[in-house]
Amino acid sequence: MKRRGDEAGLILINVLMFVAIASGLVLLMISREEIALDRGLRTREASRALAVVRGGELSALVALRRDAQVSPDVDHVGEAWAKLSEAGAPIEGGTFDLAIADAEGRYNINAVRRGDAASLILFQTIAREVGLTEEQMIAAIAYVRLRGPVTDLRPLRMAGVDAKVAERMERLVTALPGETSLNLNAADGEMLRILFRDPVVAERLVAVRKRQGFLTLKDLTDQNVTMPWGASFRSNTFWVRTRATIGGTSQQGATLIQRRRSAEGAAEAVPVERWRNAAVPPGAPALPTSAKR
């Protein structure tokens, strides 16, 4: 009787072990299935978010092409294209952010490739203003001439430029394809001070621009100054930066857009370069942080 009881106990133990193993396998299968479902959900969210990001880019292309048709001679923040910015706009399952900005409010470092005196002098003036040493200035010019045209200023940091100096330079200098002008309607006060070599004139022009939204040749004449070298009141290069957050997934993109004329003479706006997520360069505009009123 005792032996039979021992056998029954062993069978019970084996059954319990089998049940425990089976339960563990079931839990493992459920866990893996949940992980797969979660991964699939995130993949779908990322795809939807990326589609929204591309939609934001498309809206900017349309607005900039329309602006080139109706107002080809001037560009400023009071125009319709500049009002596309959104912060936390509700979309199905999440939010959407968009920043659009004139890219020609800063000196285009690719201008040094032309080798003309005016472009070199302006870059040297900016470089000294932000704190670059003569060696760093020469290294930057050599890098752009040898490797250019460049599309990103970050490689110049490898020349040993202090981070704060590099950040200040990136507020005044950019890297754009092709030949560009420097739009006085997009340049900040520091850039205007460098261009006109007069802080008082720069301050007055900033005040005029703030009051009426843009500058004209008359505004320069009123200050007894002329149009600086390479400057204008219009642009052909723009930034659009978009972010879509759906569920727990966020996708972000930045696009450099250029306007030009087709062979038939029609105005068109085309993306010339795109960046995604962590690759977005420092030259792209910051996303707005508060909802548009």
C-alpha cells in the first residue's frame, strides 16, 4: 500500500510539473504575441506619423509655389506661407507640429567657393565676430572649397571650434545649395549689424521691420545706407520641419525647399534635401512650443 501511495505521489508531482511547464509555455507564447502586437502597432503608428510628416512638407511646397506666383519680389513673415506653423495641432490619435522658415536670413558659407573678395570679406567679418581664430577661419574656408558645396555646418566643429562659438556661428551662417542672396527681411539684428557695420542703423531697421513686417529700399534710404553686397528682400530657399506624434510613436522630418522656374517659366517649389529624426541638422528651425492663436 505504501509503494502504491508513493507511485501516486510521483504521478501527481509529474502532472503538476507538466502543468507548470505548460503554463510557462503558454505565458511565454502570450508574452511574445503581445510583443509582436506591440511592435506591429508601433510600426503602423510610425507609418501613419511619417505620412503626416510628408503631408506637412507637401503643404509647405504648395504654399511656397503659390507665393512665388502672387508675390515674387518680396518674402517676409507676414506672408501666407509663414502662417503654416502649428504647435500641438490635434490629429487622429495624436498631435502635429510644423515650423517653416526662410533659410536665406544667414550667410551661405558655400559662397566662399566663388573666391570673390566680397564674399570672403563678409565671411571673415562674421568669423571674427563670433570668435573664430584665424587658423579656424582658414580651415573652414579650405574645407568648403575642397569638399563643398556642403549641406551641413556640423563637420566644421571638428576643426576644434568651441561649442559656444560654433552655436553662435550657426545663427549667422548656413550651408545652402546653389547661389543665394541674404534676405534682409529674414536676417536677425546681429546679422544686420554686421551687414551695415552700424549697430544704430541695424536697431532702427529692426524696429521698422517689426512695425510694418518687412523692409524696402526706401527704408534703407531713410537710414542713409545702401543695399549691402549679396543682400535682397526675397528668398528662394526655405526650411520646413514637421513632427507627428501618434500613440507612443513620434516621427520628425526636416526638408530644405528651393523655388525656381521651370523650362516653361512656371514657378515651382521642390525639396532638395531631407533629414529624419536624429539626423535633423541644427540649421533647421525649432518646432513651435505653444499653440498658434
